[in-house]
Amino acid sequence: MAKPDNRSDNVDKLQRSIQNTIENFREGQDYLSEHADEISVKEKKQVQEKNEKRLHAIEGFREEVKDEAAHQRKS
């Protein structure tokens, strides 16, 4: 038998994911600014692409938080 859907801590988990992703984004930005003269164009592009994905992930997490909050209000 499947476990019942326990969504009680989803918002907390999503918030942690948002914070971790923001931290990784900032670390990427810091890396780019601190090592701008030392890294290759390819490496710079890779970090920039990762950070773009992180921004999209943050947006997605925030939408999920809204959905979870709405679900919890209904319950």
C-alpha cells in the first residue's frame, strides 16, 4: 500500500532549496568576478549557464511554494 501524501513540510524543504540555490548562484557570481582574468571563455560560459539554470530553478521553487501554501490553506 502506498504511503499517504504528507505535504506538511514541503514549504520548509522548498525554502531550503531556494536558499541553497541562491547561495550557489552567489558563489558562481563571486567566482566569476574573483577569477575573471584567470578562467577561460569556456569556463566562464559554463558558470554563466549554470547560474541561468539556477535563476530558473529559483522561480520554479517559488511557484511551488505558492502552490503548497494554497494547498495548506484549503486543508
